[in-house]
Amino acid sequence: MPTPPPRPRPRRHRFSRQGAYQVVFEPPESDAEFISTTLGIADLLAALADMVEDYRDDLIRRRMPAPIVAQWTTAAEELREAAYNARNAATTFADIFEESREIAAAGIRILGGRNAA
């Protein structure tokens, strides 16, 4: 028995096949910038996952063959996994450098590989 098509859900995002997209991530200048950019990337990946799911649902409604639809399901799942990993990168960064921030807040300057002059 074939699987019934998914119930329609409200579209979260509108997709278009026209247009160009440019996403630029500048190298971070600070820890806050790194965390902010990383979380922004996570949000972007999650939004793309939503859009891919919406597109996949449209394909299902149009009776696209299951092996094709399955590829879009996998793409959405992997985008969600990538978003999860990006969020974890931000959390891991914050955890690893928490002690350094506490030391700096106490007034000790951390110079790293830069000249102390």
C-alpha cells in the first residue's frame, strides 16, 4: 500500500527558482563575532532545511517518484544536522574559552602569538 502524501502544512518560506544568492562570512575579529556568525550560519542552514522540506512536500503532492523524493528528504535531514553541528561549534567554542574570558575579565592580558610590545 503506497504511503499517503503528507498533510499540507503552512509554508514557512517561499522559494524561487529565479535569482541569485550570495552569502559571505568574514573571518571573525572576536569571540563574540565568531559565536554570532556561527549561530547565524546555523539559522541559515535550518531555514534551508525548511525550504527543502517545503519543496519536497510539493514534489510529493505532484506524485514525484519516491526515490527522487527520498533524496530531498535526506538533503533536509542533513541540513538540519549541519545546523545542529554549527550550534554545537558555537557552544563548544564558548565552553573551551570560558576560562580565558574569566582570566581576561580579572585583568590579565592574554597575548597569544602576538608581540608583547
